[in-house]
Amino acid sequence: TTMKSIGLFITLLLSAIDIPNVSGFSTARRGIKTVTTTTTKLAMSSSEAETPLSKSDHILFDMPVSNNGARVRAILYYKQLSQQQVEIISPMKLGGLKSDEFLALSPQGLMPALTIQKEHDSGMTHLSESDTIARYLLAEYAGTGPSFQPDNPRSNQICRWHDVYLTTIQGCLYKPASRFPIGDYADRKSAISAFQKQLKTIEGFMSDDGMYLCGDDVSLADASLFPTCIFANYMLPKFDDSQPPLPPKLNAWFDNLRTNDSVFSKIYKEIMDTLVTSWEEKNHRWDSIWLAGQRDEAPGTIFDKI
């Protein structure tokens, strides 16, 4: 009798709250929002959950101002890869660099990131870090366009030095004082000094012959270093215009590529357009930065000699 009473009670309870099936949970009465799980096909928004951002083989999440992303873009442009092979989409389509969707692809919240939307032997569906993405694409499309010399020790030395000792402190050129310390440097002056020192070190790795860093053919070193030199060439004079921003040999290489290489000319324009129109003219990024937008130009006093 007790068991029958319990069974009757459960039947009445279920009919009262109107749950037609366990998997769907009708939300008409209780106002519970149905949540659907995501797949590896990224959608533009929750309202368009079934609409993928792209049907291409890969999506490169990047923006024109990114010097690290430009390393990858240089490879795409040189190899003339189609939009079907790799489509470039802004991270803003996922809600920005700190959105859950983008962080799932790039846990550090940094550009670029790459999704692999076709079946791949590795089983990987996404990659982060520009050097990793670049080397993946060089392997994936090895038979198309220049090789970028992925096994050249000179190129690899420059790439590694660039990634470890330059990009890790490049924020000293544009970040506010509140973002310090940067790397091992507590203040902007010491960080900029270290940045300039590393440029001179990289200059010592350059080949003595040819248009490119490793000789007559473009390499991953060129794709990696050139965009960062755009930053250096534009930003270093804001802090110290008493000397050229780039060491002489590196400066000659930089000028030659931006003038005579169509791909690097394109990269130069992409980055500079954003630096000038957005960072400089619209957002006044350097106006409040000491030694860039703010300088002590008052006449010296006796206290300056103490």
C-alpha cells in the first residue's frame, strides 16, 4: 500500500510540472533557457548557433595591427593561399580576445589563433602562438610557393631570438606605466634599452649577402622580424629621436623589403594604417606616456645638477 501511494504521488507530481521528455525539458512553464553544446564549427553568436563563421579549411583569427599575426599573413600572401584554404577573421567575431570562445582557442588570449576545420592526422582542431601556426601552414602547404626555409639554422636562430627576447618586451613601446613591469624590466627606459640591444644582436645573425635575412630567398626569419621592425621603426623615435630606430644593416634590409617586396609592402601598410589612424590619431595612445607624449621640456635648474 505504501509503495502504491508513493507511485501515485510521483505520477501526480510529474503531470503537475508538465515535463514531456527528460532530454528536452520543456521551458514553457519554468522559463528555463535551453542550452545546446557547441561543436568545433565556430558560430557567430548564440542566436546563430548553427551558422559557422566559415566553411574554409582553416580560420586565422587575427587583426591587421598584430605583428605576430603578420608573420602568418606573410606566409598566406606569399603562397597565395585561397580564402577556402585559410580565411582571416577578426577575434571580435567571437566576442574579443578575452571571450570564452576565443580563450578556448588561445588560452593566453593572444593573437593569432588558428582553427583546423578539416580532418587532420594530428587530431588537432586549433593552434595558438604564431610560430606554431606558421610552421603548421608551411608543412601543410609545403608544395605551394616558397618554402620559407623552415630547416635553415640561421632563420631558426633569428626566429627564436625574436620570440624570446623581442616580442616578450615589445610592450615597452606602447603600454602605459600601469602595465609595468614588462618581462624583467621594472621601468620603460631599461626595457627600451634591452629591446634596442636585442635588435643589434639579431643584426649580427644576418647573412652578408642577398635581399633577405638569410640570403637571396625569403625565410621565416623575414616574416617574423619584419612586422616587429615596423613597430620599432615607428615607436622608438617617440622616446628617443637622437639615433636611428634600427641598426644600420637591419635598417637597410627593412627599407629594401618595404619598398621592393610586394608582400612586405602590404604587411607594412596593414600595420601602419592601424597604428596611425587608430592608435595615434583616434585613441592618442602615446599622449599620456612619459617620454613619448609627455616630456619635461622646461629649462634646466640647479636641481637638475644634484
